[in-house]
Amino acid sequence: MDDERDGLGEVLRRATDRVEGRGMAGAALAGARRARRRRGVLAVGAVAASVLVVLGGVRLAGSGTLGTEPDPAAPTPTASPTSTGVPSPPAPPPDPVVHPTWDPFTVVDAPLRDTVLPERLVPPAEAPAIEDDPVPAAVVAWPAKGRDVMLLGEDGRWRSVPGTADALSGTFGDVVEPVLGHGGQKVAMSTDAGILVVEVATGARRTIPWPDPVAPPWDTAPELRWAPLGNAAGLAVLHWNETWLVELDGTARKAPYSRPYGTGLAFEPVGPVVEKRWEELDLRVWDGAPHAARITSTVPFGYWGERLVFERGLMALTGGGNGLPGDAGPMVVEAATGAVLGYAPIRDRDSVYGDNGRLTALGFLDEQTVLLLVGPMDFRTMELGDESWHLVAWDFRDGGFERLTTGGTGMHAIAVASGVLASDW
């Protein structure tokens, strides 16, 4: 019975690989973003279940016989599209670096790392407005229903962003989702009026109009990501039909790597873009040029994975599959080769950390340390809201964990400026 369930889990995991939300199960059901995606995903899931019943031992592309452990992936880099001649086939990436199985509930006992963050992360009921009390950089942005977005400055004090409590209306999820720039100097969020961008050091704000094809009305607002657009910062708009790139002066264009909801995309703070394609089972790296982006590498990648971040040529995600132990876990991959440099497997039969988003990579703190947001949960013994959340540093080379701060259930929606924390390292 366990083997059959593992086989079904692998098929359904691949079927839901496009779903990359980071919220709780209850929020996922309420959120229209996930509801929209799952209209397609449920159909795929139904087909996957039918395959199990009708086809029995038929093999799927990129996986093993249904109901058995899939074959390990052996990705081999392809030549860059700009290469000339016929290069010799490169050696395959080394075997994945797999650490011992990890229980996220043990993170509370991990050593506490001293950073600009307090040991307990709790926003106050009120705080000075950012325009009245600016700060060089913010390290955390905390949204909450019915309240203005709160910013924790690198000085350890909180500020508010007035007017953001009701900046979204008429949606299934009417809480704005702020995104902090890598260095914490800017915070952006989707609003009814447009993309609100606040300069943390001055409190100055601007509202960038939505591109016509993605303008409201919506049932839920598009998510945003800071994206490299030449020499200036810009934003990727992860619309449910396509991905758009918007410069701070309002110039907008459809991304060359446009994907519904922006699934499988991650953006270097000042460089290229990585695209994990579900159908093709590969990774593509784009150079990130604003007007003439080109693909610089494409390699096979047979693992599933969600909620990507990309920096220093490395991609961190929640992933697994294809012969790796456990059901999910934090993973770091060298994007140009597809080599798995570190993986900490988790027994996750209920997809607490995979599909339900309770394990999310937020960035890199140095060349071997990933910043993770972890919400340990057991749906069979706990109620939503009972859990704590933790910011965790994971050394993907030696497998060690350190805890940076802990907070309540509202912490699941925070944005973090990893570059501010990295400066403490």
C-alpha cells in the first residue's frame, strides 16, 4: 500500500509542479490564484489518477514505472545557442549531495544566529509612518488583513506604510503582498490603483499604472518580483495569463520568458533569469537583458520543484523526486549544469512543505547558505493558526541549520531583504 501511495504521490506531485503558492492549505483554498491554477491542475490530477488505474505499469516520461521509485535523473548540459562548432559531450553533473533526513519541527532547537533581527519577530499595533521616520533599508515587510504594511528597519525599529490596509478591494485575497528589493531600499506591492513603490530611505512613493492587458478588475491581484532590467531596477508582474516586465518609469512589455503566474521563474538581483520548464523537464538561463534577452544555457532537469530563488548562478527551491529520498526538501542546484549541490530530504506525505508552501527559499546569505522560511505543521494533530514560523539559515554544503528569528502564524506572508541579512554574515 505504501508503494502504491508513493507512486501516486510522485505522479500527483508532477501534475501539481506548476502550482507554486507559498500559503497555508486553508489560504490556498480561499486564494483565487491557486483556484485558477487548480482548475487546470485538477484536470491533470484526474488524468494522473486514471493513468494509475488503467495503465498500471506504463512508464511516464522522466519517471519510473508507476507505483515504483522513479529512475534517477542524469542531466547533461547542452551547448549554449550562441556556441559554434560541435563541442564534445560534457561530463554529467556529479551525483546529488543528499544530507540526512530532516524534520522541520527540530528547527526550534537549532542554534540561534545573531543578526539585525530580534529573536522573536512581532510587529507592533502601531508604528511611525515611513515618510515621517525613514530608514536606509528595511529587512522585513509584514502584511496583515485590515492593517497597513509594517516595515522592520535595519535599525531594529518598525515603520508603517499608511494607506495600504485597504489598497486592494473586491478580491478573494484583499491583503497586499509586499516585495522587498534585495538590499531593502525599496518595497513594492500590487494595489487597485497600480504598482505602489515606496523608497524606504525617504518615504517617497509612486504608483505605476498597470499595463492594459493585466489591469483590474481581478478576482486576485498579480504577484510581483523585483527583476533586473538593464541598469535599473524593475518588476516582473506574475499575471495569471502571462508575465510582464515593468520599469519604474512605467515602461512595460511582455517578458520573453512569459509564463502564466510566472511559475518556474526566478530573477537574479542584478543579472540573469532562470526558467524551470515543467513540460520540457529542463532549466534555461536567460541573460536578463531588458530588450533583447537571450538564452545562455539549457540543461535537462528531471526533478520537480517549487518557489524558486536565483542568485550567484545557484537556484534554491523546495523540490525532490527522481530517485531522491524523502518526499520534499530544500534543494540547491547549479543552474548552468543542473547539478544538485545540496538536498535535505523531508518525509512529507501530506505535502505540508511541498504543495502547501510551508518551506520556502527566500534568498542566499552567502555562497553556501540559503535563507528559508519554515512553518512546521502536522495537519492531523494541529489546527491552522497553532503553528510558529521561523527564518532559518541552511548550509547546503554541510547540511547544518541555524535559526534567525521566530514568529506567529502571520509570519507566513512576510517579505525579507536577504541582502540586508547577508551583510551581517
